[in-house]
Amino acid sequence: MSSPSIVDVIVIGAGAAGLMAAITAGGRGLRVVVLDHNAQAGAKILISGGGRCNFTNSGTTPANFISQNPHFARSALSRYAPADFMTFIAKHGIAWHEKTLGQLFCDGSAKQIVKMLLDECAAVGVQIILNAKISDVQKSDRFVVETSQGNFESASLVLATGGLSIPKMGATGFSLDVAKKFGLRLVQHKPGLVPLRAPVEALQFYTDLSGVSLPAITYAGKMKFAENILFTHRGLSGPAILQASSYLETGDTLSINMVPNIDVAEHLKQRKHTRPKAELKTILSELVPQRLAQALANDVTMEKFSGEAIMQLAERLKNWTIIPAGTEGYAKAEVMVGGVNTDDLSSKTMEANRVKGLYVIGEAVDVTGWLGGYNFQWAWASGFAAGQSLHRS
């Protein structure tokens, strides 16, 4: 083996968390190298938010994250808040706008965020090496990483390669594998923020409604989300479905209120009185999209639609239930739920409790945000926390 290049810090993963850790450590005068097996840094950043990068959420709190330890994220999030990242992008003149529910996007392109991060890396002397296929990671007194682009040695190693979501962008379980190799425990992982597949016996109904979208409230256990849902040719998607998916386990029932803020039974009873000759599907289309109304109603007129039938239809719309056949998997998932057990990490520094110099940040940690910029904020915050603590050789 050739003599390794000696640095203070090796960061594996040139995504949001890894680049933030590198910038923070480099700004403290540490020699930092970032390794990534992709040909481009920030690959997931570039496709996020429809190419405009939903880079944070102004309302971020620890309650917006899933973890076996719901308090773990509190320290990092409190020390690097959305306002801190807003100051960061203001320095680079990046214009932004808020869509809904505190979601902040670039006015222009996600490329601006990646350029900002790379410019900041360059300004503090961070070396970024792409197309670096890693063959081995070892540690005696120091870490040694063997790659196709040469070998590197450091006092500190940061695992920042993300989770298993969106494998076409190069996602792998690398960070989980290395963490496990060094004795860190893992929390069972699964796809999160992912579309749901309809039961086989009901699939044709969902297929026929593919493309229909409507505002709704989804209920998954104790959690509820009020956003749009979308029928697909395989089941359900849309923000409210994606949010709920992260909380569902196999066999769980998802409940959906498809007509929130309206007393459906009262509305139908009034129309039965005022428009007795109108067809039910016509009246129902006042409450839900026309295609859904047609799928739920036959040609009966309101005067022939019984009071009992009205109550049954109202209950179906207010408490639509589905036991999903599964999810669309990591290929369509925006995040991975689960990861490195937070009991094995310091919440202040992100360093492994029993492996000096080993840090795990970002999506690989058992901290998963809601849809809407929360996972980027966790990347920035966990990267910053690690970057402030990294050791010098």
C-alpha cells in the first residue's frame, strides 16, 4: 500500500451534511479532505425541491423528527438554526421564497446551494475528491481509508454518505456498514416519505383515479398531517401521504379525512332537501374532485338517497381507511427512517461514544425529518455540530 496522504479530517460523503462539516472544520484551520464515489458533489441537493432545493424549514423543532430518542436532535438543532443557514445564503446573495408551512426554496436553482457550499470549501482549503471508490476503512491509532484515488490517514473520520433512499443517485448503506464495523448499533431502517401501494383487491379503484389530488388529513397512529393527497396508478402519494408513511409499520391502518372542515352528512341532507332531483355524483362533486365523486356514487338522485346511506357515505369520506400493501421502497423514498443508534453518539458532537474520532452525521443517523426542508436542516445542524468538535492530528 502506498503512503497515505495525511490530513486532520476525512469526510466520506460530499452531500449537505458532509460539506457543512468540512466547511466548519476547515474554518477552524483543520486540514480536511472530502471523499465521494459520485462524479458530482451534492447530487441529492441538485434534485431536491424540484431542482430548487427546499433548503430548510423556518419552523424547525425537535418535534418534526422521528427517532428512538426524540431528544437527541435538540442539541444540534438549537446550536445551528434555520436563521443561521439563512445568514449563510444571504452572504452569497441567494434569493429565496417561502411556499407553505415554513418551507423555504431558492428562487433560482439548487445549483446555487451546491456552488455556495463548494465555494465555502475552497475558501477554507477543503480538498474534495470525487469518483473515489473506497475499498477499506481501518483504524489503529488513526483512521486509514483506502480508495481508488489514493489512500488517506486522519485522526477523525466523518461518515456522511446518507441513507439508502434514491439509489439511482448513488445512495448506499456505506455509512451503516462502516458504523457497524466499528461496533455502533443500528436501528432497523425502512423507506420514509414514500408513496404507498394499494391492496391488490382495491388496486383497480386507485388506478382508475390516478392523477386525482385533493386536500385531506391523514392519520398514522397519533400523528396527523393536513396537506394534499394524490391517487396514483399503484396507490397513494402526495405530501400528506408521504408524511404519514414514515410513521406506518407493515400492517398498520392509515385513516384519511378526505373532506376536512366540512360536515359532509349535513351538506348532503341540505342538498337532498334543496336539490332533490340532482344526481348524487353531481352533489358530491361539490365536495371532492369530479372523478372521485363519480367513482363513489351511482346515478341515484338525492331524493332517493336514504338518510342511512348519507351517513354511511359521510363516514367513508371522513374516515377513509386503507391497509397499504407496502411502499414504493427506497427507489421512491425521499429519506431513510432509522440508522445509527443515537445511544452510541454524543448529541453535542456527533462523535461515537466508544470510538474516538469517529463521527456520524446526516441521514445515516436515526434522526429523520418530516417533508418540507427538515432533513436539510438536520444535515446542516449535525454537520455543524461535528465540524465544531473534530480533532486535529
